[in-house]
Amino acid sequence: MVISRMIRLSGRLRTRVFQSSFLVLLVTVTVLVLYGVIAWPAKLRAKTAPAKTAPAPALAAVPVTEEAPKVGWPNGTITGRVLDPQKAPAVGASVVADGREVRTGADGTFTLATPASGGSLLVKLPGYEKVRVEPTAGPINVQLKPQVIRGAYLTYYGFNERSIRSRVLDLVARTELNAVVIDVKGDRGWILYRTEVPLAVAANAQGPATIKDFDSMMADLKSRGVYTIARIVTFKDNVLANHRRDLAIIDTRTGKPWIDRENLAWVDPFRQEVWDYNIAIAQEAVRKGFDEVQFDYVRFPTDGKLSAARYSKTNSKETRLPTIAGFLERARKEIGPTGAFVGADVFGYTAFNENDTDIGQRIEELAPHVDFLCPMVYPSGYHLGIPGYRNPVKNPYQVVYESVRLIRKRSAGTPVQIRPWLQDFKDYAFDKRIFGVPEVKAQVKAADEAGATGYMLWNPKNDYTGAALRQKGSLAAR
């Protein structure tokens, strides 16, 4: 009985323990559920809310400074003075701005209307470095530095041929040479690069060696500091004469364009449209970056059946002289304001002849209209020699010296400088001698001592006597 009672008590105890445990579990689950309901939105907001960043430090106060006002030219006119290296007035110097050009007076002063563009001015005088002047409020004072140009010629094909071009540029790098003369329009009338001159395009003046990447080649020359001269063969133009026969010298025997001994046609120097054409090509060359334009064959023809040549006007001394001088005057007037120099090649004999040598070239008429006169003082070209020298190739120094001296004397009173062409090729007229180191050195010395402003070497094969030239180092040491 006692045992059965104990059993009954034990069962009731288990029931109560079970009921208590169930109640605790129920309470625990309820608490957890309630916690989740409350806490979950907070966690969700924490996950989706942008992360808090530390507040940015306060910026330090920076004082505001006003930019200095840009200096401009004075209103109305710009005045100034240009001096030579000895501080004497530089008479006849050019001041160029916005396509306009004025010259300095006897005291070296100038007055120029303020350029509308507000850009810089360019001051130039043949024989001196060009000077660029940035805008300034006060009067301008410029002192020029001498510039002696010593160049070598590169033909239409030579400039295009890498090995030839590199050979000449190597001489420029090593020796006293600092310039190249490049055929922009050569003896046949072909233009070196892709021209945009309408008449040249129509005439198909793009020859077999037209350079497509000329601009990059010009940039390379500029990076080397090379002075660049554009040679433009003017009135000897086989391309234009055959394209526009109305502009050609006509052969009275055939009615076709007249030809010289090289079987090349010429255009009529009297034709204004021929002037327009060559000036347009020169201006394009300046836009390409050339420092100077040099007109060659700026004359009437000298060989061939001259009596059969028919022009649009009577060919006489009275008409030839004003025609050639007039072309150069107009060319200088239109090209000068671009900032480039203008030169003209003339026969060496013009130094001694008082007439126009029957080609329209006389020093007194041409000198006032160009920056450089470039006489071709090749001893082989004098034929019968100059007074006192029957065989000029035996006397290269005397031939060059006398030619330069006389041209300087006859052009005195003008700003023009004389820069002769020197012979660096085999004689063809006398004893067929090679012009080597002694002959080239003699000519260079003569040009210097006669007062020339540099020189240019001519060789149709572009093969020059480097051993006759002073090295760069020796020049710097002088």
C-alpha cells in the first residue's frame, strides 16, 4: 500500500516537472521571437544604410590672389627702335605683324599700327637673326644679332633620297654649314610636295618624286636648327608652259612652246599670271616653314634659238629690266609681310656688266627689291674670265672676291646682303679640273674677305667637299 502510494506521487511529480519544462520552453521561444521581430529591422537598416565616414577635416583658408593682368600692346600705335650689334641704328629693318610690314628709318625707329590680333611682332633684317617680340605696353627696343648663312644645295631628287639627304645633313651637323637650299620648284617645274596652288594642281606639277610626308621632314630640319631656303625656278617652267601655252614663250617656227638647249620650255616673263603663279608657290613654301624664298631663273633665256622666241611684248633692254625688277618688287612686297626673306639668283657676270646682260639682270635695278642677291660666281661660268684673268678656274679666289666686292659696291645704300653661290663641281669650260679642297677653300675665303654674308655650295650631284669646310668646334673656339 505504501509502495503504491509512492508510485502515484512519483507520477504526479513527473507530470508537474514536464509541465514546468514545457512552460519554460514556451517562454523562451516567445522571447526569441519577440527579439527577432524587434532586432531584424535594425540589422536590415544597418546593412542597407550607407557606411558612415569620418567627418572631413576642415579646409584651411587659402588666400585668393588676383592674376596679373595680361600685358597688351598700347592702343593705336606701337613705336620702337632697332639697333645693330654695335648699337647703331639698323636702317631698313622690317617690323612685321598681322600681314603688315613697315621699315625702320635712318634713326632705326618705326611706328606700326597696333595689330588687331594682339599677337607678337617679328623684326628682321638680312644678315641678322629674326627677333620675335611679345606684347608690351611701352616702346620696343631691339638689338639684332648677326646671322651668317652657309648652305648646301639639295636637288628635287636629292632631298627625296634618304642617303643623299642624310649625307648633306651630316655635313651641316659637323661643319660650318647651317642651311640647306631645297628645290621646291625645280628646273622642270615639278613641285616637291603636295601643292594646293590651284593652277599647279591643274597643270599636274606634282612630279615623280613628290614627298607625301614633307611636313614631318621639315619639322626634323627645324629640330636640328637648320635654316631652310626654298629654291623656286621661276621663268623656266616646262610644266606650266605646256599646260598653258598662252603663258609660254612661243617658237615662231612651230607655234609650240619655245625650248632651250635642254629641251625645256619657258614661260613668258611679261605675263602677270606667271608672276601670280610663282608668288603663290613661294607663299605656300613659307607656310610650309621655309625661312627664305630664293627665285632662280628670274631672267630671260640665254641659250637655244633666241631669235625664234616670241613674247607677249617686245623683248628689249627697255622692257626686260623693269619686268624682272617689277616681278621681284611685287614678290618681296607680298612675301616680306609673311616673315620670310626673299632672295634672287643672278649671273656672276652682272658684277661687271653695266647693261642687263641681255637677260634683264642689272644690280642697281634688282638690289632694292630683295633681301639677298645670290650671284653664281662659279669660275667655270665666266667663260672668257673677268678683267685680268683669262682662265678663271686657275684663279678662284680672285674671281669670287672681285665679283662680291663689285656687287656690294653697286648695291650700297640698300639693306640687301650678298650671299654667293660657290662652285663645288668639276670644271666644264676650261681644263676640266676637279674643284677640290684648295679650290673650295679659296672661294670660301674670298667670299668672307669680300664682305659676303655667307655662301652656298652648288653641286648637281649633292656631293660636297666636306674637308674644305671648317668644323663646328673650330668655329665655336674663334
